[in-house]
Amino acid sequence: MSEEEESLLQFPCDFPIKVMGKAEPGFDALIVELVRKHAPDLHEGAVSSRSSKGGKWVSVTVTLRAESKSQIDAIYLDLTAHEKVVMAL
């Protein structure tokens, strides 16, 4: 079974990834750096962030133009392997 047959997504497509971690200076930039390794054409308007009610946590959403399932898988692997990332959805 090919990669395209395994996925419910049709590539290329816009794909949002939400990443959560402690609200620390530079967390947004770290997430962008990790995603850009796999999606170098990521543009500035593709990133948004939101702090938790108490301000201890932040979620960063990156919407990228995904070219394949393997690209998305590689991004998730890099994000979840980083010690500052608590969760990636």
C-alpha cells in the first residue's frame, strides 16, 4: 500500500500543528525553527500562539503546506523529541 493510500489526507494540503509547552521566551521561535527544517517555505502568517489562563503554558499553532505524510511524521518526531515540547497535536 502506498503512502497516499494509507492517508486520509490529499497532498499537498494546509495542515495545522498545535504544540504546547511552558510559556518561556523564544518558545514560538523554537517551534518555527523545528518545523522549518521540514517545511522551509513556512511564512510568518502561518504561526499563532495563545497563552493559558494562568499564563504558565502556551500553545503555538503552525499551519503549513504539507507535501506528504512522511513530512508530517518527521515534523511530529522532531517536535515531540524536544525537551521543551510537552505535547504536539
